[in-house]
Amino acid sequence: MNDLALRVRGIRKQYPKVLAVAGVDLEVRRGEVFGLLGPNGAGKTTTLEMIEGLTPADAGEMEILGFNWETHGQEIRSRIGVQLQSTSLFNKITPREALDLYGSYYPRHRSAQELLELVQLTDKANAYHTTLSGGQQQRLALALALVNDPELVFLDEPTTGLDPQARRSLWDVVRGMKREGRTVILTTHYMEEAETLCDRLAIMDHGQILSEGSPTELIAQLGLPSIVELTFEAAAPDPGAFCACLSMPVEVRGEAWEIATADPKSALPSILGAAESCAVPFRQIHVRRATLEDVFLHRTGRSLRE
């Protein structure tokens, strides 16, 4: 058996005013959780929609579970599950009815009761869809994506709009899918989510893959294990005079200055000395390890949520 769940080569999508996806290559192994991380407009959703068969690619090749859409579309559909950013259901349908209905479309499907328990919706099994909260609707959408017991599951920003507790509950479901041997491909805005769930991920912006690897590998590639942050009460001032005193580059991020360093113990005395010499009115200072967000900012200059 091919150990790749997904193989993509050079897929592109051009809309009238924007090149949404500009030649993406991806390989996802069976049984792993793979993430696409990037800001709004990076091309994540369009990339997934082409792989899922929802949007035709203008160019490129795709192999899903060893099949291609041109000759094995029905086989692929029976073996993948898809959770979109939004799911439209009839207002008066209940979660149990929706799961029974969707399950009837497949020769092999999981029971509604099993899925309701999995996503913690048993107490809402017979409630109308319109009465569900946003988080409950997201969990129902996930259950619908799993109704055909898929080998490969696509989750497009599955936790957007969820409160922290609901987000972590969904993380547990994703971990459970991995334990069962399923392959999961997800898109997300959230650095913590990507770092927590993904075995490997690709950082994407402007329709291109900028970097790919495990979270640890991507952070290590940055070569800057620590960030010293000076935070201010309001917007951070211009660091020009401070930089002249310190002779180290400073990045302004909202209400903070960020100074990347491989040796924070040696850098801190110099930073504090320069701050005193220049009368920098910072509120607090702390050191943290480099994160995926630092990797993204370093490569693109854009926030994950821009």
C-alpha cells in the first residue's frame, strides 16, 4: 500500500482578479495530522477545495488515497470526510436526523448515536438545528464529516468561533482520529492549535507554501530559540534611539518590542542597560521561546490573523 494519503503537484487556481493558489506541492502521510497554517487570504481554503473535488484546479496533479478525481471520483468520495467552514442544514432538522440522513448516502456508515456521543451532542440529539449554539453546530458539522467512517478527514478552520473549552474538546476528537489511524488535514489561524495537533504542517501565504516540516523543525530553522519582549501601556514607541544604543534589531509588534536572540542570558543585561540609557518607558520585560508565529512573521512580516 502507498504510504501517502495525499500527493499534490503544482496545483494552481486563478480567479479574475487574484491568483489564489500559485503552484502548491504537498505530500501527506497516512495516519498523520497535517496542518495548513496561514492568515486570511493565504489560499488555504481554495487549496483544500481543489483537493476535495469541490473546485476544479486550473493546473497540477492530485492523488488522494492512491486515486485521482478524473477516474475514481466515487471511490474518493466514499473514503474522505469534509468539514467546511460553514455547513447549511434545514432549520427544522435535528442532529440525529441529519446524521441518519447523511449516513444513508453511504453503503458503510457510523451510527448516529456513536457520533453524537463522540462530539458530545447526545443532550441535543433531538433539538432543532436552529437552536444549537455556534459551537454545537461546529461539533455537528464534524460528526457529519465522520459519518462515512472516512480514512482521510479534511477540517477547514474547525475551531473558529469556539470558546477555549469547546476548542480543546474538539482537539481531543482530532487526537482520537489519529489514534484510530485516520489521516487528518486541517487549516487553522491558530498557532497554538497547529503546534498542539499537527505532526507536520505547511506555512502558506499568497497562494504558496513558504516552509514545511514538524513544528519543532520549523522553529529550529528560524535559528533564534528565544525572544525578549518589552511591552508598553499603549502602542510601542519608535525604537530608533534604543537600537542605536543596543546594536541589535528590534521588531515592533503592536504594544511590544521583540528582540530575537540565541543567548538571552547574555542579551538581557545589554537590553536593560540600553533601556535605562534611553529612558524607555516599558511596562514589563520577559523572555519566551520562539514559536510558529515567530517563524511566520519572520518569513512574511504578517500576523497569522491578518
